[in-house]
Amino acid sequence: MNQQLGKRFVKLIFRLKQSLSRGHRELSTAASVAVCVLLLHSIGLLQSLELAALDQFFRLRPNEPPEERITLVVIDETYINEVGSWPIPDAIIAQLLQKLNVYKPRAIGLDIYRDLPVEPGNQELHNAYKSMPNLIGIELLSKNKNFSVPPPLGLNQDQVGFNNVLYDLDGKVRRSLLYWHVKSEVHESFALKLALLYLKSKGITPTKAKGNPEYLQLGKSVFTRFEANDGAYVGADDGGYQILSNFPKPKCQTSSGEFCSFRQVSMKDVLADKVKASLIKDQIILIGSTASSLQDFVFIPYSSSVMDIAKREPVPGIQLQAYFISQLISAAVDGRPLLKVWPDLVEYLWVFVWSYLGAVTIWRIRHATRSLYCILVSCFVLTVSTYFAFLSGWWIPLIPSLICLGISAIRMISHIVHIQQEWKRSKEFLHHVINTIPDPIFVKNEQHQWIVLNEAYCRFIGYPNKLLIEKSDYDFFPKHEADVFRQQDDLVFRTQQPQEHEEEFTNAAGQTHQIATKRSLHKDSAGNFILVGVIRDITHRKMMEEQLKRTAAELFHSNNELKLKEDHLRYLAYHDPLTGLFNRKFFAEQLYESLHWAQHNNLLLGLLFIDLDGFKQVNDTLGHKTGDRLLMTIAERLSNSLRASDTVSRLGGDEFTVILRAIPDVQIAAQVAEKILSSITKPIVLDGYTIRVSASIGISVYPYNSLDSETLIKQADAAMYRAKRLGKNCYKFA
């Protein structure tokens, strides 16, 4: 997740928490817990746990159909001992390649370094290279020459791919590189080159993704580029074109159906012609070592078992390349899901929702056994939903959500225990105090139940105290009256301010009174909020005031209508109806006021005149409707490119102006112009058409160019036309 966005989210949550009333304590608790957990996540403390959870999902996923497009030709420890040396002589490698080529494989990947000649047989190997255009060798790329390994001697550079591997902090490989730039030269990975050779026979070639031209698309899949803070990663190295690896889990080709990785044959058997032709023909053949003495092993999510996480078994490098190739081909041909992540804000919201669920479950249920059961069920639902999302190709944060769920529940449990203790003491004290007051008084909790009533209130309503306690207004009053009482109670709980309100009150005898109720909010030492209401009977006064209230309400309604009409007319007078920007009239007034302000404060003021290049062609070819939508898009981009203190206006057609207030020097105006040009020239997609326009900008600066608005406007306009004459898509100063 992006740390900068995380900080903004933290600030937003803290502002939200400060504005919440005690009536939303579960939301406040959830927000504070989510903030703390996201802070821990943003500094990487949860990264290892989240990666471990991802590995468990990989190990728990169902076995997939056997991978029948890839065959591994392995050089094992036994064969190396028979040969008696490493590297294996070139003559043996040449013989192996020639025997494989007889069966016409789609592609052959030589996953062993051959940067130095190993006699005898070097010339034979070179001849084999030349006769096999479907052969791909490897090299190790590095900015430091001492750590790089050159490609095989005699092999065309187009037939070489790098086999660099990306390691996470725990030493595991969960990402793969597709492209890498070294000295401005683009290199393709070993796995990608082999996959492209295979896909070429199916008519699939690399293209730019329609949704984002910076992403690679192969067949049915778009390969989203990995970024440094995707998923659980925090500040990871995202150099080159990386993707998150969604490792396949092919089952055995035998009837057992167990997870067996990829089918493989020994190099010795191939040389002895003991391998079936079906294992090589039209296949991707990977040649590499599985010998333990060569130490070509890596850890992947499948390196540990579900039952024994501590026990880790690495896989050979050739098998890792097979995983990468299988993933690329399956995604392109079969549409197998790739591993993707949510945008940062969506992940934050997801974590907050589960934090809120933990708090609200405890707060609403308030029963130990049922609360524990609900929390356990919620943890199960969270884990299962995250797992099924993973099966569909989505990596959703699990550990932060689980932690938030648990901590929010614990915090609410401790808070409820404290509340209940103080609640009992508060009720006893209130009952003693209000019985000494002659006015009808009631006390309610946050669930709108009566918890304390004085004797005057019981006489006024006509029901005994025991019948009323822990009941609500809806149990004794007509619904329309109870609705009013509830509304006023909610107002006091929400604002935490005393309120006095006049309302109707029907007692047990059916008599209706007009009453004035003053409600106020109080809390005890535990933070429990209670609402206290004091009632006065104002039936006679209410009858006299009713007519005055109706008259006042009518006047108030008329004034509101007039104000709305006035605001609407003012908006129409100063805004462009198409783009919503300020119009020419507002621009003229604002420029005059801005010049006066700049003169009074001895500051610079910049004026930019902007005219679109190529807009007429869009109107003529795509129609005025598309042209209008283009202008609206340009207006939005202009607004997003400026400060809040700057003013952007549309004078008409494709002409716009920008007033830059309080700029320290003229270079600021140039920087703003460059930013506007960069924003406008970005492609705009409308109705399936990709539209590109540019702009010519003229700039005049107060007081260097003039002291009055009219001259500033003329000079900026002239500079704009000079920019058009000099090639467009640029800015010029007056």
C-alpha cells in the first residue's frame, strides 16, 4: 500500500473520529483501531504475516489439470558424476540439442550458463545453435559487470533471455520479471521469450493493453505491472516490468491426482533415446540442473507444506522457470487469472469495514457467548472470502483485517464492562435527586428507554413507575407523538447540546396537552450518556402562539425560495453553462480585483491565455457533441492543474484564461503553463475514439508587462498567437 495515501487516510479517520458523537462509539473505536493497524502495515510490520498467509492460500488451492505443454530435461547428480565434470562438455550439449530437435519441439530453453567454451565440441555446439531458431539461452543481467553472466557464445542475441530472480525479504520468490532495461536497452526474460515462441504458433503476439498502454497484453490477459506497495509489500523493489506470480498447481498425470509439479525426463534418457516422442513434440523443453551440488534452488510458496510451515523444501531453478512459463501461457491462452491487487483506498476501506464489524458486533449483541461465536464466524467468513477471492486472482489483505476485527472486539468488551459498572451507580444517584423536584422529569439511556422517572412524571402520564421503567415512548404514546419524542432525543444525543422543544403529550386518560420539554445530555465517569428531560405544560400559551408560528413559517418559506432563485441567477451570470467554469464577465471582474490586490500587496500576477490546437478538426470530424465533451474534459484538467487561489475561465469557443495570484517570479507562470500543456496533451477517449489535442499559451505578467488589465489581456492574447505561429503546443511570454 502507498504510504503517502496511508497518511491521508489516517488524517481523514482522525477528523472523522473527532466529529463523532458518543452515539457512534463503535465507529470511533473501529476508526482508531484501523488507523493503528494501517500504520503498522505502512511501516512493514505486517508484511511477513501477510506473505505467509498468501503462501498458505497457494498451498490450499485445489490442484489444477496437468501441465502438458512443458517437459523438463533435467541434469541430475548421478549424470554429473558419470560425466565427471561441470560444466558438461559442449559436445554432449550439442548432441542433446540435436536429439531434441529431431522431435520438433515448439521451443527449447537452455537454463544453464554457457558463456565459456567447454571442449571438446565447441564448434558442434555453435552449429547446433545456428540450426535451431527455437532455442533460447540465458544470461544474468546486472548493472555491475562483476555480477553479470554473458549469454552463450555463438548464440544470437535475439535467442537470449535473462533469468534474474526477485527475492522477497523472507528469501522466497513471489514475483517474476518480464522486461528489464540495462543502459537504455530492453531485455526480455527467459520465461517470456519461451512463452512467446509457443504463443506465436497460436497467433498470439505482445500488444499494448487497451485500458492502459503501459501494460502488456497477451491473448486473453493483461499483465498488470507490479508497484512497490502492492498487496502486503512495503517499499519493495519494483524495477523493470514485474508481475505478481500466480503459481500454477498442476496435479500428477497419474490417477493419484496429487500435486507433482511438472513432468520431467533425465538428460541421460534423452541421449539414450529412451524418451517417448510425445513428451517432446510440440512441447516447450526446458534443460536445466536439479543436482544439489550446483545449488541452483529457490524457495516459492509451495516450498512449505500446509501442516509443517517451518519445513521448507526449495525447488530447482529450472522448475521455477517452468512455473513462470506455465503462468504466462495459461493466462494468454486459457484466460487463467493473474494475481491482482485492489487500489489502496479500497483496501483501506476493506480493513476499516472489518474493524467496524468487530466493534459493532460486540456493542450490539452485548452477550459474551453470542459475541464470541459471531466474532469466530466473522473470522471464518473473512478468511474464506479472501481465499475465494485469491482463487479468482485477487490478493486481498487478510492479516490487517483479522487484527482489526479482533482488537476492535476486545476494546468494545472492556468498554462495555466499564459502562455497566458506572451505569448502576448513576441510576441510583439520579433517582434520589429528581424525586425532590416538582416538575415532571424523565431520564433515558442511549436506547431511548426510561431508566429513572420522578413521581411528578408518573402522575402526569398516569402510569406507575414500575410499568414505565425500561420501556420507550412507543409503548405508551400514539406513534406520531412517539416519533417526535424520538426525533428530539436523537437531536440531543447527536449534537450533545441542550434543546427545548414544544410537542403534544397524551396521558393515560386520553387527554392531550401541549408541553415544552427541555432536554440535556449528561455523562458519568465511565462516559455513559444519559438524556434528562424536564416538562412544562404550555397548552394555553401554545394555542395563542400557533397562528403566529404559521405566519412565520410562510414568511420563512417565501424567503428561502427568493434566496434560491437569487443564488441560481448569480450562478448563471458568472459561469459558463457548458463547462461550469467562470465566464468572461466573472473573469473581467476577477482580473480587476486581482490586479488591485497585487498592487496593494506589491506582488506579481500572471495571466495565461489558452487556445486549443486542433479543436476545430475534432468538431468537424466527430461532431459538436463530441467537441463539447472534449471541452468539458479540458476544463476539468485545467481545474485540476491549478491552485485553489487561481482562477480559470472560459471566454468562449476553445479559449480559456488563467489568473495566477501571488506568484513569486515569472518562472512559476512558466511551470504552470508546462503543467497545463502536459495535462491537455494526454489522450482523451470519447465514444471509442482516442483524441489528442494540444494548446498554445500566451503569458503576461503584472507589473512587468503592464499595470492595467486591458493591456495585460491584449499582450497575453498576442503572445498566444505568437505561440501558435511558432509551432503550437507551447507557451510564450509577452
